[in-house]
Amino acid sequence: MSKNSDYYKELLQLSYENDKTVRGIIRFSGLSEFFRHFVSERVKDIRLERSKTFFDELQKKEIQLSEGVIKSEDFLHKFFITFRAAINTRQREKIEMFARLLNSSFENNPIEQVNIYEDYLNILDELSYREIQALVLLDSFYTVPREDDENNNQWVNKYWEEFKDKLQEKINIEEENINDFMIRLSRSGLYDTFSGEYYFGATKGKGMLTPTFEDMKSYILDQ
């Protein structure tokens, strides 16, 4: 027997019956839209599992939201666009990042504002999981000591070859593809390739993380 949209909504509500905030979100968010009758049972089951991953991560911060906040236009908009991105994501870890981004928007920071939140959500949505892994890996090299008289290129040169080795070892990026891979990352605004005075003698694709990455890291990584 085919299960209707409300069946999945009720099943999720039962899964979080002890969490008033999550139950309220499920109740008022229009979540049934994602389990419509013309979606196959297999797709519904996959979306249910991804929904649980999303809500499990969402409730970790134990944020208490009033019914008024949950029913507000700003909240429902942020939830809807985030949930839609999450259940269309295969990688569990990235689904959890969407939940952390939404949780972060309840705190006193710039992404409280809907327009700014949309920007960061779009950045996360457009990144592949391997690209996120590469950015996080590069960030791990930022503990390398830097001398006062070193420019950016000189400092990056200290760890760039080891970083490339790790990209091949941990993320399975072939050496001949690394430059192109890093250049593509610059579209996100989280990474900026060297040009101008740093370009001479530098490897294509070499660059640095941006302040926007630092913000994103604080919003989506489990630290």
C-alpha cells in the first residue's frame, strides 16, 4: 500500500516526540511537500533517512524556538530552502553541515539575516563534498609558522607540496588534476588563487583561503 505524504510527516514527528522545537518545525514547515504522491516509495524512504540525519544534527544544539518563531516567514523560508538542499544531498556529512548552518542562523551573527543566509546556503549547496574536504584539509596547514617578512606565496610554498600529496592520498585527486581542481574552488568565494605579483613562478591553482571561508567554517563544521 502506498503511503501518503502525511504518513512520513507523522513518522518524523514520532521520532522526535521528546523535542518540542523539532516537532514544531516538522508540523509547521510544509515538510509533507517532499513526500508527495508522485514520488516513488524508494525516493520517499531515502528522503526519510536523510531527514532523520538532518533533524538529528539539528537537535544537537538543543535550541528552543517558540511556535511564533517557527511560524514566522523568515524562519520557514530558511528552513524550507535548507531542508530541500539537505534531502537532495547524498553525503551524510554534508547533510549535517546544512543542519549546522541553520542552527547557526539562530545565533547572533550575520546569517540571522535571510539575504545573507541565502548566500551562505548557496555556497554550501554548490560545493561538492570533495571540495569541502579539500578546503578543510588546506585549513589544517594554516598552523605552519610564518615569518614576518614572508609574503603569501612564500608562506604557502612551505606546505604546498605536502598539501598536494594529501589531496592525492586522502581525497583521491590525481596530481595532474589538482591545479584545475583548486582553480574551480575559487568560484565559491572561499578560496582565492594567486595572481599578479605572486603569479610569477607560482603553480597555477595555488592560493589562499578567504575570510568568507573562516565564517563558513564557524557555521558548518563540528568544532
